[in-house]
Amino acid sequence: MTLKLFFHPLASFCQKVLIALYENDTPFEPHIVDLADARSAEDFKKMWPIGKMPVLRDDAKDRTVPESSIIIEYLAQHYPGRTQLLPRDADLARQTRLRDRFYDFYVHEPMQKIVLDRLRPQAKNDPYGVEQAKSLLATAYGMIDQEMAAKTWAMGDDFSMADCAAAPALFYANEVMPFADTHKTVARYFDRLMKRPSFARAVKEAQPYFALFPK
Ligand SMILES: N[C@@H](CCC(=O)N[C@@H](CS)C(=O)NCC(=O)O)C(=O)O
């Protein structure tokens, strides 16, 4: 098989790319990376020394593609399908990238900060950083609540890379800072994302690993 995805089913940025692959039934060979295992981590870092998942390997084109957004752009360009992950129109593509960046930087990253702090040794906790992350998340929830009031998906009627970014970011953000009672529009958008078959599949595949998530 030409495409190989190096990922972990529980990892949120990996789910972002899984959604894109499942949207278009793009065939790929799954390679689960266990960063807690020294050998698996070492092998993975030979491919991408930064050590962050996911990474896509395309043997047919001899390309190694890291970074979730770049992988999705690569899939949109070289393996397009029924869901147009990135619009062809340059202005719409830029707006899609902005929303993708928004979910990565202002929902996904603060969520990760809160989750990773729970995994730190007690003496190494960063309460001020967590407070800042929660404040950023609250601002992002407020913005999404306004922005999504008249929309189905992040770009309007069409599902795109921005929704791939939003789904796992909101899924785990809702675990650390629930929004159902405070941001009804975010909750309704999240319901639609949960019902989208591509994301529902990614969540189902992550279920066996949920016990590893720090509550
Ligand atoms: N900017 C990266 C972020 C990827 C990322 O943070 N991946 C996490 C899993 S969700 C990871 O590999 N963490 C391992 C580590 O930081 O050591 C992307 O968009 O792919």
C-alpha cells in the first residue's frame, strides 16, 4: 500500500488526520506508534526527529509528510475524494486554513496543556500555565459560539479540513472544560461532529485506549 500513517488512535492530532482519510475512504496502512515504548519512539524519531504524531509516509512519491494540517493538504492535493478538504478557490482555502489554525492553536493546544499538566510529576505542575490555557479556551468557546450560530460546518455548508481540526480538539476540550451548559451553539456543532461517520469511527477506534486519558 502506498500510504502509511504513523499515529496513535487516542492522540487528538492523529484523529484529525484519520477523519480526513475516512472522509474519502483513502486506503492507508496503519502503523501505531507507542511513544511510551523506547524502541517505538526511537524508530518514529528517525522519521521525524520532532517526535510528534501523526506522520504520513507516501512510498509511491517517496515523501514523508509530518504535521496534521500539512498531511491533510497533501491528501487534498494528491489523493482527492468526495469531501473537498480544502476548497480550490484561493480565498476560501485561506479562510479554511485560518479556521484550522484557530482550532489547533486556540482550542487544541490549550486543551493539550491542561491534559499534559495532569500527567506531569506533582512538583512540576504549572498552575499558572493551566489557568492561562483555560482562559484562552473560554475565549475560543465564546468565539465559536458566535461564529457557528448560522453555520453547519466551520466553513458553512461544506465539511473541510477546519472541521477535521475542530472535532478532536472539541472532544477532548469538552472533557477538561465542558461547554454543554455554557456554550449551546458550540455544543450543537459538537453534536454534529460526533454524528459525522468519519469522526464517529475515529472515536470508536480510540475507545479501547480511553482508560489512558488522565481524568
Ligand atoms: N503540530 C502538530 C502537533 C502534533 C502533536 O502534538 N501530537 C501529539 C499527539 S496528539 C504528540 O505526538 N505528542 C507527543 C509528544 O509531544 O511527545 C500536528 O499538527 O501534527
